[in-house]
Amino acid sequence: APSSVARLSMDPGVPTLCAFANDSETALRMQFKKAGFEKQQILQTTLGDGTVNRESMAWCSRWANATVNEYVLKQGSGAHVAVASDQNVVRDVVWWWRTLS
């Protein structure tokens, strides 16, 4: 698995926009008492969008042609979904797309 993750996280070599919320407490490490996903204990949290941690979302900042925009949406755990409909994010995506032409 590590080699496939490394391959998928390589710089794609094309202009890329990375836009994400980074203002919510996000589980980083959990412990599950039994098989399945119920009854987990959160052992460690970090900043992220409530679903994905910042370190994972910001991986694209290592790419040569990446534009990285982090947003504070104050949506709590809903930031993961809210980022797609936030007016400032949509405006920035449209602006970025137009700069490619």
C-alpha cells in the first residue's frame, strides 16, 4: 500500500487548485473497541475540515504548479461539505479557472 500512496500523491505536473477548509477539530487517531466503525474513541485531534486533516489536504502544496487556498468557514465538522458551496471558495475557483485561459 505505501508504494501506491506515494505514486498517487506525486506532482501531476499540471496547474492544480487545492481549496480546503482548515478550521475544525478533526480526528487524527482513533481506537475501535471491536470490529466495525461504531464505538470509537478519539485519541488525538488536529486541525482540518472535520473529516480530513490539514496535513493530508495540504499535500498538494508540495507540487510545483499548485495554488493552495485555505479557508476559515466556521462550519465545525460540516466544513468538509460546506467548502463546495461557500461563496468565497466558488469565487476563487472561478477566478483561478479563468487565469488558465
